[in-house]
Amino acid sequence: MTSRQVLFTSADGRVLCDGTGRPAVVAAEIDRARLVRVDASTWAARMSDAEEATWSQRGLTLRNSRPLLGDRRVAKALAVLAHRDAYHFDPRDGSKLEFASDGAVARGSSGRLIFPRIDPAVIGIVGLPGGDEILLARNRRHDYFSLIAGYVGTGESLEEAFIREVGEETGRRACDPTYWGSQPWPLGGSVMVGFSAWTTDREPALPTDDELAEVAWVTRDTLEHYPLSAKGSIARAMIDDWAAGKLTIGGQA
């Protein structure tokens, strides 16, 4: 085995970090079959219990990866390793997959290239025209408030998916979605595409799917009273941009 520069992750999406909370790339001798290439000089691998104990003695610990996804090495490592964990056979003919030297792309007997799957999702800020309020929501599975989000359906454009998700989850009719930016989200095998939109519906005008526990109109002055999604997420970046006046809602005066 050859020593390589390795970024370790766990199966539950944590990343080996140093004492400051930054991803740690460490020199390690690992069986080539465990590795996936992240960039020209860095590889990634799943961490074993024994390796976790060893690096813990050196002051390195596994940490939640959500605040670290701005580091594209982390995002790629999580996505490609999850792909390796999930796919072992060619869905076309059932033959065993053989992975290329980079550890990401695979082939079965059919010869068809199989790349890591990416499921697009939409997320965004909804505001009232002429007002200083945005719509935040708390999912029943979470203890914090975030933006409206969901996966893109078959046959939908990104804009149509966002309008549909806002309607299904909050009962509001979103108008004129405007692209803000995007972020890889390997924790869900996704790329998150951010939008802003406006609505005239202060109260729900459509039936909802009951996915959300709470929905609230929030001003810049009241934002501090709401627990928000973690730093590093696209949701938090969009909320922070709006709070700082860097993001304006379409349709507002």
C-alpha cells in the first residue's frame, strides 16, 4: 500500500476534522480499493472504527459535514463514497460493477458508464410585495426554521418545481422565481438550486400536504428569535444575504 493524502468520512456523513473544525487531509496507507479521488492530490475513504480511534488520539475527530460543504473536496468525497456504498450491480443487466481508477465511474458487462447519481432539488425565499417579510418554515423532523425546499419532479422545470413545492407545503402561490445560486448537497444525493419569489398570499390559498409543523412570516427585526438552519447550508446563506440587504425579493417595490 502507498501512502496517500486522505480525507476520511463516516457512513453517516461526518468528516474527519482538526481542532479548529476544518477538514483534515492526512497521510495514510490504505488499500487502493477503498479510495476515491477527490482532486489531483487528495483521496477519500470511509473510516473504520480502528482508524477513528487512532486519529482521535492525535486530536482529530469526526464532525457534522453540513457546515463544511463549501469545501468542494468534502462535497465530492461524500457524494462519490455514497455512490460506491449504494451501487454494486449494473441496473441494466445485473452484472457486478467494476469501478474506474478514480473510484467514481463504474461499468458493468454492458459497458455502459454509470456515474454517481444527482437528484436536483429546489429551495428558496418567498416574500410579500413591498414588504420586509419572508416565509420561514419548520419541518416536523427538525427543530429549526429554514426555507421551502423539495425535489424536482419528472417533467418539471426548476421554476415549476419551486412553485409547486411552495404551494404544496405552505398553501401560498409563488410568482416569478428568480435564480439565486446553487450548492452541492451530497447528504441527499442532490444539488440544491436556490430561488427567490414573491406571493400576495399572506394566508394559505391552497391545500397543503401537512409536511410542515410551523410556517411564519419573519422580518429582519424578528429573525433573531428563530433557530435557523446551520451555517454552510444554502438556506442559511440565502437568509443571511436577505437579512444583510443583499437579496431582494422579485415583485417588491
